[in-house]
Amino acid sequence: MLTQPKFYVLAIYSYKMKRNRIRWIIVLGTLSMLGIAIAQAYWVNKAFNITEKELDQTLHVALFSVAKDMAQLNDHQLNPNPVSQLSGNYYVVALNDKIDANILEHYLNQEFQKQNLVLDYEYAIYDCSSDEMVYGNYVGREDHKSLGKSLPKWEDNIYYFGVRFPDRESHVFRELRFWFISSILIVVMLLVFAYSLFIILKQKKLSEVQKDFVNTMTHEFKTPLSTIAISANVLANSEVLKKEDRLVKYTGIVQEENARLQRQVDKLLQMTDLEKDRIVLKKEPIDVHELMSQIASHLDLRIKENNGQLNLNLTASDPIVFADKLHLTNIIYNLLDNAIKYSPKSPEISLETHRNGEMHLMVKDNGKGIASEEQKRIFQKFYRVSTGDVHDVKGFGLGLSYVQKIIKEHGWKIELESELKKGSTFIIKINNHA
């Protein structure tokens, strides 16, 4: 007697452990990926700063050597610190004598080659007589044009030249290409990880929905099968066969339950066909008022058994629409079936039509209503509105999903107006008619 409860408790415990394990894996994986991304960003930034600093030092050394060579050539004494960086890519070098542009360019090219500096540059020399910078030349790629032939003056000296490196930042980025390639790979890895998480969570959700669906389907099939089995056992009794009234009664029960099973199977097959895009609509002119009256007459007895009432308010001036009769019948039946199932003991349900440019079909009820956070999900396959701990509403959660798909196939729209404890109204907007 104790084996089953223990097994049940263990099963629940195992399920919770699996769910917690998945959550921890996701949390740890996400933190790890974020840690890798932050570390990569930190090291790329640090590498960029180091590369920039090394380039500045190399340029200072190269320009100092050029100044030294120029001073030796002119037999003048060089200042202790002749090189100054006025901006990120602009350097000035102070000398104690006039500067020849050709000689300066020769020394610059020679020194940059020694330092393995492959950089475009442009230079200018300060002219004391005109008190302005005289542009020298742009040295580098042939397709690269000068940036304006205007380099700023340096007020602190008289004899000096300025050198600007327009692609300095590009050079730094080229030096860091390995870091950027690795960063791109990490970004791709993060995107793949995020997509994998999305797939895992989606599959987890689908797995839970599938379990709920299997449980619901089992309960839906169990009742009619049990009823059929009981009726079959009674019919197998030879004494019952002699009593015509009981024979008719139990035969009717078997037929009714068999039809119920058939309807459930048809629902599943219809959804399977919809998923595989095998639905072919056979559109024809239909009198909506006539169709809704027929459906209402079929469900009237069921509503009255629940002490309810079904009202018809069919006021549309032109009731003819162009639709598939079978599927339109199923749509209205499913909406009415939901209204009955989710209404109180004495349901007040109404079917209405009116035209305002387009045909509007409405199914209203005074049921429990649907919370605003659930209204966006009710058309999802297998989704069922929560009824708390009491599972007294039967169904697979396929009805409204089927309704929405068929309405889309027709090119129509469906809207829901609902408020908790005040009921719901489903509005089908038909924008075509015969």
C-alpha cells in the first residue's frame, strides 16, 4: 500500500531535481559566457592602449633620430627634448636651424624604415618669414590624398617641422587584428550559445506542453472508453438482451460515447492537417443566420440542462458570406462549446451578427472571463486557461488554436474582449462575402 505513494513522491522529487539542474546549467552557462565577454573586452582595451603607447614611443624614437641627424648635418646642438606630441596623430620637432624639405623627407623615410613603421604621413615646415606652416609632402599610398595641406603652428619655437599620421588609428587596429578576429569569434560563440538556450527553453516548454497534452488526452479518452466497456459488459448479459428498453438504452450509450471519441480524434486529425498545410477550403455562399440557428438548436438542449439560455440576435442586413461551410460550422461550435464550459451553472450565451462595412459574428457569454495576461496566449496550441486546482473543464486546448488557423486561412480576423468575472466576447470579422 505504501509503494505507490513513495514512488509518486520520488517521481515528483526527480522531476524537480531535473528542472533545478537545467536552471543551474543555464545560469552558470550564462554567467560563464558573460565573464568571457567581459574578460575579452578588458584585454582588447588593454592591448589597444599598450599598442598605442608602443607606437607613440617608436614614433618619438624615430623623430628624435631624425632631429639628431638634422642637427649633425647642420652642425648645431640639439635640444634635450625636441619631440612634442600636440595631438593624437600630430608631432612637432624643434631644431636650431632652417630645414631643407628634401633632406627632411629623406631622413624621415630612412628612420621609419629602420623602425619598421609602415605609416602614411604628411609633413610641413615652419617658415619664419611668413609666420606659417609650409606644406611639404604626403608620403604613403598613391590613392590616399592629403588631408588639407594645413598643419597647425607651434607657438613655442621658431625652427621646427610638424608630422601628422592620418592613418595612425588604422595602423593600431591592424596591429590588433588577431584580437578583433578572436572577439568576433567570441561574439559568434555568444550568439550560438544564446540561440542554443532559446532552443533548450523552447524544447523544455514543448516537452511540458506535450506531457500536459498526453495527460489530458488520456483523461478525455478514459471516460468514454470506460463507459463503452461497462455498456458492453451489460450487453453481454443474456438477461439484458431479453429487455428491449435496456438494450436500446445501452446501445445508445455506446453510440454516443463512440461519437464522442470520434469527435476527439477528428480534432486531433484536423490540427495535424493544419500543421502540414493540407487544409483545402471549399468556399461557397453561406447564409450565416441559417447556419448559426442550426448550431444553436443542436446545443440548446445542452445549455438548458445547465439551466442556461442561448439567445440569438442576428441583425446583419446581408447574412451571406463566402466561406467553407464545414470549417465555419466548427468555428462557431468551438466558440459556443468554450462559452458553455467556462460559464457558471446558469450560462447566459448569445449569438449575434451585424454589418458595419464587414460582417461581424459575435459569441458572448457571462462566464469566468479571461485575465489580460492570458488573452495573448489563448490561441496557442494546447494552451488552456488556468482554472486553479480544480480541473473540471475538459478539452485538449486545441479548439481556439483551430479557430484562429481557419480564420487566417479565410483571410478574416478574430478579436477577444474579456474581463474577469464578467464574461468574454469573441468577434469574427469577415471582410468578404458572396
